[in-house]
Amino acid sequence: MKAFLAAVAAMVVITVAAPYALDQIGFSAADSGSGSAVRLD
């Protein structure tokens, strides 16, 4: 039961922290959808 609760807590932390971390390193949707390499045809 302890392992299950630890896994759920880890999932919550990762789920909350992932958008902020990805935004900081440049993997946000706005960063990947804009730039000189994006075709707008």
C-alpha cells in the first residue's frame, strides 16, 4: 500500500511540474509551433 501511495504522489508531482519544466526548456506548444522552420502553407 505504501508503494502505491508513493507512486500516486509521484504522478501528481510530475503532472503538476511537467508544464512548468517543459516551458522553461523550450518545449511548450507556442515554442514548437512558431519559428523559422514552421511551414504555414
